[in-house]
Amino acid sequence: VQLQASGGGLVQAGGSLSLSCAVSGRTHSSYSMGWFRQAPGKEREFVAATTWWSGDSIYNQDQDSMKGRFTISRDVAENTVYLQINSLEPEDTAVYYCAARLAGTSRHLDSYDYWGQGTLVTVSS
């Protein structure tokens, strides 16, 4: 399974961005897809995850600043997973990674089997 993340860039605070993760290779409908991010000097953290077969999703509920601003979706026909980020804040600056696992959704990065190369999002104040 290969994952190719794209869509990052430089955005002003308050703006929006849509990240894409193209999935190729030996994919399976039982996969779940996750988005994680890693800010400079910080550990990689969970953002959101969804299942291919139902689109059921989970989000990071640990940080109030993240609630309601991230939306994960998938286009099964296009083999692509998206992460919409609204009301961007400078604290959202990070490399965003997509990942896949052959099971249900998970918040734990160690449970994911495949990773993309990441796409950099920089939010200016």
C-alpha cells in the first residue's frame, strides 16, 4: 500500500485548507485511514480517522482547539482520503501524515501499518 499526501502550503490564520491522501497498491475495503500531524519539536499526534467501508469517523477530542475544525472524508471511487481544516491557527503548523491500517479506526499511531511521506502546512499569523 502506498500513500501520497498532498495539499499542504502556506496559509494565513483563519483560512482553510484541504489535504488529500491518494491510496494505491494492494488496498482493501477493510482498511481504515488516519491523519496525524507533527509540529516542530513535538510528537506526532492523532487528528482524525475514518473507515473505507462506512465512512465512520473519529477525531481528536483531547484538544479543545481542534474540535469542530477538522473534517475527514473519503472518496472510494478515487481511492482518496481528505482532511479539511477550517479556521486555521498558527498552532496548526505541522507536517500532516496520512496512514492506513487493516482494521477499524484508531487514535494510536503505532497501530498503523502504512504511512505517507507527509505534507507541510504552515499557518502565518
